[in-house]
Amino acid sequence: MSVLSDRHFHDEAAAYKFVEARIWPNGPTCPHCGGVERISKMEGKSTRIGTYKCYQCRKPFTVKIGTIFEASHVKLNHWLQAIFLIASSKKGISSNQLHRTLGVTLKTAWFISHRIREAMRDGQLGPLGGNGMIVEADETYYGPTKEKRTMTTKGRPFTKSGKTGPSNKRAILGLVERGGNVRTFHVVQATKVNVAALVTENVHHESTLYTDESNLYHGMKDHFAAHDSVKHTGGEYVRYEGGAVIHSNTIESYFSVFKRGMRGTYQHCAEKHLHRYLAEFDFRHNQRVALGVNDEARAARILDGVVGKRLTYETTSAR
């Protein structure tokens, strides 16, 4: 039987029960006063599905309040369908495709996808790696910046003849723990200071760091157990030294999937939304089959991040 045959994808009442079980594992909690006692489900004929009343603060509520679902008129089972489709599509699913699949407007599909990406942002602050572990770091560039940067001294473009280059593209720094999680950052400009700060803050100092030969990573050996690099300009992509396999292919493979998804599926991304798209690809990589997480479990884990991430259309579309 297909996964999408599950009842919570087709019945709104079942969808509420599914979400409630994930968000309220110990029973309903009032989002207004935080109370867990003297709460009862409202069963009137005109009552909205999934409505409870807290008799401590005398206010009604549903599981949608305080989550990405709040104030949405889209049925909750359609939300769960969208979450599953985004969670199970390695390179993402476009708003146009969601619009056709769910039968909602393109504007609604676009907003749903951004709310789900917001739920996929884990906000983990712990460092990657550790004693005896390997972390790879690399930077890439995707999409043009809104404004062309100029030299501070002479006011000229960084590149000749108006040609585009990394200086006029959005810079992304990626860190990946071999066999573990990835973490990416959109930075205004990839400078040695910016990159060094992000790497040292997000990688455990007892880790071994592998990069390419970029000048951005010079001096990293002072901050970690070891730092080595491969020389891509010399045609070197992997090197074996005393049992160590030195390369940055893992993070480059991640960037390959990210760019294929952005170019082939999404095609356009405003710079102000780039961090959400990065969060989407990070989440799917960190909750992958190789780590024992299948499509159903990955979709369910998105529900763990829906609370406290209210996103309004006005703030999302503001320019």
C-alpha cells in the first residue's frame, strides 16, 4: 500500500489527531496560558475540527495555534501532503508543482513551502566533529547579488568588462561532518575573516579539518587538531597519507545536489530567502536514509519544528 494512502493525508480529522500526537505527546497544552489541566474537547456541531477549550484561561484553541499552520485556511491534511512531498523529494518540489498537486493557488503553494522550510530550520548550535572526527569545509557561489560590488578605493567593479564573478554572487559556506550532519551559511561576502569566524565557531577544536587550497583557510591548523588540503588547481582531488583519506568531496557532493535542485527545480530564489532553501537541503541531508531516516520519518520530524515559527505572508513577501 502507498504511503500516501494513510488516512491523515486524506481526512482532516485524522490529520489533526496525527499532528496532536506529535506536538502534544502528553496531551493537549493550552498555547495561551500553558495549562495542561481542565482542558476539554469541544464537540458541538458548529465547532471547528480539533478545537479544545481551556477552563483555566477560558479560551478556545487548536493545535495549529503558535505553529506554521496558524491562521491558514488550507486543510491540515493538505499541509501534511505538502510536508511529505517536500521531505521526500531530494532536490525539492516547486511551488508550481504543489499548486497543481494540492489544488491550491500558486500564491498559497509558495507560502506553504516557505512555512515548511522555516520548520526545517533546526537552529542547532553545537559544534560539528570532535575528537578523531573529520569535518570538511568549502565555499560556493549561487545566484547574483542584488547590487554589484565595487572596489572601495577606486569605485570600479571587481571584475573586468562587467563580467560576473564570485565577487558579485551570493557566497555560501558549507561544513560537513563525514558520515554526519551538514551546516551551511549564506554570508554577504566570503572573506578570510568571515570564513574563519564561522569555521572556528561551528567546528569542534579537536576535529581534523579538510579543505581545498583556498587562501580563506590558511592558518586553520592553529585552531584544530589538524588541517590538510587538496590542490584542485593541480588536478588533485583526493590524497592518501598514512591511512588518512584527504579530500573535500563530501561537501562538494552536497553542493552538487543543492545546485541541481535550485537550478532544475526552483530556478529562481531571491537572496532574502536563500537561508530557507539552505535549511531545506540541510534538513534532508541530516535526516537521510543512510542515517536510518526514511521518507515517512523525515516528514514526521518536520512536525517537531513547527512550533514557535509563525511566518506571515507580509513578512515573507516584504521587499
